[in-house]
Amino acid sequence: MTPEETCRTTAAESTRLLGLIWRDEAAPAAACADVRRWLELQVWPHRLRSGFADDDVRISGKTGTLPSLRNEIGVVEYPDGGRYAVGVFTRAVDARSRVPERDAFIGFAAARAVDWLRR
């Protein structure tokens, strides 16, 4: 698995793209709305969601997982109108597919970053 031979990006590039999508600047507004809806319907939301326990916080996201990589990007939206694009990219020394502590760390890291931005 070399980056040159697979899809690749950075957390900064990914969160920039999310910002463009949420502001309807990445494509026509209807297309951006479709993408926002798809991200809101994420099949495996547990990684980011684990850091944001409140039911009134909306999480939309996308998982990027390869055997030793667990990457998660998303937008965290608060009832007060605050919106935060987050990206947590991790690399492991093993290729286990079920690692709940790694998944929980993604939510923890995202929540700490958003908490810092909200101050």
C-alpha cells in the first residue's frame, strides 16, 4: 500500500473540500445538497459520533479505511449554528479490522479539536 498507487489526500484538503460543499462552492447548490445528504446518511457514523454524545449535535461524515489506516472526515453541526469540518487521520502498526479503541480515539480527537475551536 503505497500512497502513489491508491487514492490519497490530507486532512487539510479533506476539510477544505467539506467547507466548499457546505458553502455550495464545490459544485452547483443542488449537487452540494445531495453530497451533504449522503454524508449525513453515513453507514458507519460511530467513529466521529463517539466524541459527540448530545443528540442535538448533527454529524455528517465519510470513512476512509485501509488495513492500517483509519481516516474520518466530517462536519459537526450544533443547534446554535456552529459548523466545524473535522478530519482525523490515523495509521496503525497492525491491520486488525476491529479496533474499537482506535475508533473511539477518532471521536475523542475530533471532539477536542471542535471544543478548542468553540472556545
